[in-house]
Amino acid sequence: MSAATVATAPSSVRAPRPAEATATATDPALVRRAVQAAALGNAMEWFDFGVYSYIAVTLGKVFFPSGNPTAQLLSTFGAFAAAFLVRPLGGIVFGPLGDRIGRQKVLAITMIMMAAGTFAIGLIPSYGSIGVGAPVLLLAARLVQGFSTGGEYAGASTFIAEYAPDKKRGFLGSWLEFGTLAGYIGGAGLVTLLTALLSSDDLLSWGWRLPFLVAGPMGVFGLYLRMRLEETPAFAAEVAKSEKARPKVPLREMIAGQWRALLLCVGLVLVFNVTDYMLLSYMPSYLTSELKYDETHGLLVVLAVMALMMIVQPFAGALTDRVGRRPVIAAGCAGFLLLSVPALLLIRQGSLLAVGLGMAALGLLLVCFTAAMPSALPALFPTRVRYGSLSVGFNVSVSLFGGTTPLVVTALIGATGNMMMPAYYMMAAAVVGGVAVWFMTESAGRPLPGSAPSVER
């Protein structure tokens, strides 16, 4: 075990209370490996989501033939959203399992399933080849992905949070979402490259498969990294409390026993994921299908915004360690409430400069969430139920509000004809997030609930 116990106060001065008596000293090299392995898994997950979102128009033609482009897009996003319906089920299975057998083992399982589901999409025949079987197989692959990702984010954020020293948890946790952005950029960049190099016929017949097939090698490498890791010090200490095997934590304890923290988690995840999916998943299709913006230029703008977010991400994570998670998240909520409409009006101007400025404004506001949430969310729950409770709260919120964002907004625009619906939807999410921030407790620089203080060796 790479964690050691050190005294935090000389015994000759006074007898410290048990909570003060010891601290976990973490090995910086091991912490870096833990962050890398967790971030890579997140990158692979969002590589898939990025590819699926950015190539949605093509997938609609491959799997859902129709004379109506809007109907095709709705069908494609419907399959996208279906995966989120099983995410809570995956969270209910993998979360408690992670609290019982360990974070590292469960994260290895989710990596295998994510890679297999994504790779399988690249092998599915088109609707023209096998008829209705094509969208059925696509849906099945998406359900496998959704089930596995139900245990991925909560496990990865828990893994980093439990390894990180208290004073660096925000900075280290921010690299999880750095992986998200890297995955999106990888997926979007590959789609952009294929769109530029291939003819429309080639992209439609075979080119769309290539991004999904990349998931196979990525998954093998990610699994290798995760299998080399040790269990987190916090979980190891929790196991050491029991002489026998870890008892199964009742689901009732994870939910009813943590109801207040779960409500806060749902609210925070709602604003985080609605704005995340709106900007990174929906806006490329919005620029192309609703505003008739050039597809390649639209993707390049989004890529540039994500690159900007990646640059800012670690600095914003470090900022949460200095000023706290609450002020940073609150600033993001206030920004989306006040600036969503002006930003979307800029985007609707259509010029490259206007679109870039509007998207950049939304991207920088989103960094307030991507930098703070990976460290703020695990701190809502004690070690004994952290993986399970966070999995349930995170995935319920993502399933109901985050993953359905592209589908709901597309449907709202179709029903009302109001092209400002994306802005109104983000503003509503910001209000909910603001309420959650008001009631949450600051966790920056403090030990995780149920864990000893953690310092860097």
C-alpha cells in the first residue's frame, strides 16, 4: 500500500481527538497514475458521445431513413437519449458494488463494457442492409454503453477524490473533465477530418464507422492502466475497520440515509449536465440543422472552444482549492442565467466571429462546473456509501435532464418554432443549480466525510 499514516500534532502538546490524530500521506506518483487512469476512461466515454453527437446527421441517414431530416435527427437523438434511461440501473448495480469490492475493480469492468459497446456500433450493418434490425442493434449497443457509464463517472471522480490530498483535490479532480474535453476533441476532430477528406457518399457508406472502431484499442489501453492501480487509501481504511468481508450496504441506506445530499447532487448535476450537453453535444447539430450553418465550420468552432476550455480547466480547478467550490459553481450559475440569451443571439448572427464569441462565452461559463464538480460531488457523501450514493444521484439527474437535452430542445424548437429555446433551457437549469449551491456545504481544503485528513507525502 502506498499510503502511510503520519502524526498531525505532537503527542507531547496535547492528546488529539481521533479525527485529528492521523492523516493519510499519499504518494504523488501513485496519485498521478490514478488521475491518468480515471481521466482516460472518462475520455473514452466522451469520445463516443462526441462522435455520436457530431455525426448525428449521418447516423440518422444510415439507421433511420426518412424524407424528413428533422425526424431523422430526432430518431438519432432518441437512441442517444435511450442510453441514459439505463444509466440509473447501471449506477444501482455498479455503485454499491464499488462500495463493497472496491473502486478499482468496478472501474475495470466499466472500461471493458464501454469499449465493447462503442466498438460494436462500428460493426452494425445499415438499415439498407438488414432493415429494422439496424436501429435495434444500435439501440442495444447504446444500452450497453449507458449501463456501463452508470458506474463510470461516480467511480472515477470518487477514485481521484479519495487519492487526492485535501488541499489539491480541486486541481487533481479537474483533470477528470480535462479527459472529457480531450475525448470530445478527439471524437469531433476525427469526425471533422473524415468530413473534410471523404465524399458524402463515402462517409455515409463506410466512413462513419471508423471513429467507433477506434474505441477497441483505446479500451485495451485504458484497462491496462486501471488494472495496475491499487485501491484508494480511503476505501482500504474502510475495509480495515471490518475483520470480515465488506458487508453489503443496503440501497435504502444509500438513498433514504443520504436524501439531503442526494437532492443537492441531483441539482448540481442537473445544471452541470444540461449546459454540458447543450454546448458540446447539441450545438453542433443546432448550427447545422437549425441555423443551416456550414457543417465543417461549425465543428471547427466547437473544437476551438473545447481547446480553450482545456487550457483554462486546470487553472480553474486550482482556483476552487483557493476560493472554494461554492463561489466558482455559483459564478457559473449566475453567468448562464444572465448570459445565455445574449450568447445565443450572438451565435444566431451566423458570422464566424459572432458564433465563436457566443460559444466561447458559454464554454468559459461551463468551465466553472467542469472544474469544480469532480471534487464537489464526492464530498457530499461519506466513504461507506460514496460510490453508490453518488452513482444513484448522478445518473438519475443525467438521465432525466442531461442526456435528454438534445432530444427535448429539438422537440421544443419543432413544437414552438422558437429558436431561443436552448438559452431558456440553460437559464432554467441555472436556477436549479443556484438553489443547490445555496444549500451545499463548502468542501475545499477539508477531509472527505468519513475519511482521515489527506496530505501529500
